[in-house]
Amino acid sequence: MNNLQDQGISGVPIEIEGVSKIFGPELEKPFRALKEVTLSIKAGEFVSVVGASGCGKSTLMLMVAGLLQATTGRISVDGKPVTKPLTDVGIAFQDHLLLEFRTAMQNVMLHADIRKLPRRQIEERAKDLFAQLRLERAMDKYPKQLSGGMRQRISLIRSLVHDPSVLMMDEPFGALDALTRLQVRMDLEALWMRRRPTVLFITHSVEEAVGLSDRIIVMSPSPGEVVDDIRVELERPRPITLGDAPEFGAYVDRIHHHFERLGVLHGMGKLPQHA
């Protein structure tokens, strides 16, 4: 672990072994959200999970975070079994979940106060993160005074302010317009490269996954299972215009072909026929 820290990697490994999830197992017709999933994520890796809505990717993230119990299998983070909600983790969702009656800085510091972290140290880190994201003037503003992109970046600051070893993100850019998504993607990559926490990133966007990830896990429709594990060999930092690299298109096509084969995407002339 010391060697990893010397290289600027603050993340820890995640092991997912034969993990499945069934909702309502006591019911006559239980819902199987996730088949047995086995994944090994290295310390400091940025791993995205892509798949159709309802394929179990968010369920998988919640189980890794300890917020949902697996039906079968075993999950460990930094070699320790996950049996309760993790503390050394940052989580960001599509909804920024900022409190409207608190300023941006107060929203970030609330996270630290709940965790009973050293306030002065956390406040200094928060100011540094605000500066990195060019949001110094937003610190004393309320959420309603900020754009959607600014609110989402403040949510990102809140998830990173305690310097977690693991960052989990569930469609964090889903509500943003295309240009703002691009800026926040670049901001996230820059922040991640500074400390290299282990990232589990849930997204519907194939292009976003390729633009951010070291690896992309492709999931089948429900009940979800892993159909491909793709290592992305693109230089960092990634360029603003990803489509200029032929390798980028090859990764996107590979994932789209999986979705077409699985019936998630339908090509011309392949629409379902109705009577």
C-alpha cells in the first residue's frame, strides 16, 4: 500500500465475488435484479458500469457501498468484507441533494460535521476543491443562485472533501446539458488524477464511460450479468474532442454491438413488429 501512495494512488482494491440480488425472495414472484457478478477492481482504477435501465448497475453500486445487502456472494473493500455502510467513501448521485437553505460551503461542510471530521482541515480542503473547479465565488451562494452544472460540481466537492479512498457515482451528469457534461467530465478526471481514488461510475452514456474510464463493465439487461470487461487504452488526460481518436470509436462500437446483440439497441429494419 505504501508503494501505491508513493505513486499518488489513494484508492483501495474492491473484490466482488459471485454477488447477486433478488428483491422479495419471500414473494411468489421475486424479482431477480442481478445474476452472479464477479469483478476485481484494482486500487486507483476508474471503472464504469454501463447497461440498459434496470440492469442492476445501481444495485451493484449500492451493495458495494454497503447500503444494500447482497443475496449471495461476497464483497470486500481494501481486503475487509462489506457488512455495513462504508465510511471511507464518497457518493454522488444524479440529483445533487444540496440543501436549499445552506450555502454551497455550508452544504459541503455539513458532510464533514456529520462525520465529525477536523473542521479546519476539511474547510481548507474544501476551499482548495472550490478553487480547482473555479467556483470560489459560489462558496457563499445558495443552490437556487447557481446553475445546474455548478450545483453538480459542488456535489462532487462534497463527495471528495474528506479525501475518500473510494468514490461511487450514479449517473452524476444525467441532468446536465451536453456542454456542461463535457466540462464536468474534464473536471472530474482532473480531480481524480490528483489523488487516484478507486472509482465506480454508473452511467448510461457509452461515450462518457470511454472518456473517463480505465475499464468499462458492460452489463446485460435484467437480470444483469457481465458480458464484457473492456480495458480502455487512451492517454490521460483525455482530449476534449474524444471522437478524433480512432480508438475511441472502436471502443464505442464494441459496446454498441453488445447492446444490439442483446436487444438493447435496434438497428434500422429491426424494430419489433406489432399486430
